[in-house]
Amino acid sequence: MNPTPRAPALLAASNPFARGYDNLHIERLLLITYEDDCPPCFRPVHDSQAHLSDAKLQLFPCLFNDDFALISDGHFIPEELDERCQSTGLVRQVIYAVMGEVLSKRHHVGDLYSLEEAQAMIHCLNFETGHYSRAWEISSAHLPDESLLCLEAWVSHSAPRQTGLLFELFTLPDCCGIGCKLIGTPWTDENLLSIEGNRYSSLRQEQLDAGTPEALVNVLYLAALADVRLLIFDPDAAVLDGLAIFDE
């Protein structure tokens, strides 16, 4: 029995191909205590004081609001900024927060207490290429028989098939596998608009109109959204948890 097809928006909500973080970066934040019965809060230092060293921020009184903080001791605060800060507190610690994105959603990875420590964390999480887990080998059971037959027909020639639909197919005869090279990833609207001038919905329709099986279109979309570059379907490979399986 085949699973019920799902719309791209639902597929993207739970993507088993997603691994690692994109757009890793560091944000310098001030840990501020204020009223005795309130938990500490975190605020970035205002741009006008971004040049101050950690030593000139830590353990100094400050003014702050929901968006930023300003060191008040020994610094001139323009009236327009002073009026925007309704709260006063004390900077207890300078924090270097490592932030990243998973499928374009912002995530807080962790807090460090120096810029060097934060940079070292990002170095450990990043590869030099800036990509993670870009090659996948998954079971052919993630495609129905008719989709596999279609792929086999497409790659029956000796040369790799160039579809013109942002993926190319190739064979792996020794393992009876079929590979897909994904182009222009990730297939987000923002990225596709910049390289193709169209949103993903247009690419999806072009793929379907060209006869690409919908089950394959759905799997390729999830993989491309997670910035996968090479995807191999192999009957002997393991299944990917969270990805639909088609019964024989």
C-alpha cells in the first residue's frame, strides 16, 4: 500500500534529511541582573558601544530595553536613547552565543565566555566546505515500484541523464543503485529565485510535467531542502527513519 501523498509544506515540516547547522555565527550578549525577583536577561550591546571591550562591559551598570543595552557608568547616553531604555541593571557577564539555522529556522546552539571559545565551537561544527552530510545512500524502498521502473528507464543509456530539472541521474551497476545529483540546492524559494528566477512551486510543476514520479519529486525536495548534493537509492541500503516506505 502506498502512503498518502503529502503537500510540500507538510513534507518540509519534518525533514529526515536535515543535519547540522547552517549560517553559524556569534552574537555577543550581556547577561543582566536587575530587580531581585526577576530572572537575568540577555541583551546585545547597542551599536554605539559595540567597540567596548568585554572588560569595559562586565560588572558595569547599564540601561536596557527589549532590544539592546547601554553602559551608563562613564558614558554619555544621547537623550533619544535614554528615553527608549526604561530599565536599569548590572552586567554580570559577557556571553558569546553561537547561533545557527536548521531549514531556515533560527536555533541557539550554545553559550561561551570568550570569542575564541565561540570561534572554536563553530570550527568544530563546520567543515571547510561549509556543508555537512551532503551525500546520502538510502533504501530503494523509499520509492514505489513504478518510480523505480521510471528511473531505470531514464538511466538505461550509458551516459548520465541530464534532465534540465535541477537533478541528474546516474547508475551504480555493481550495487544495482541509482544516484541523483541535485543542482542549485537548497530548493528554497529564496535560493531558487536568485539562481532560476522562479519559486519552488514552479520547479516542482516542471518536474511533474516532465513525467518525474511524484514520490521521487517529494523525496528530492526534502533532500534538496536540506542541501543534499548526492542521493543514492540502493536496494541493500538502510531505510531512513522518518521517510515514507512503500510496501512491495
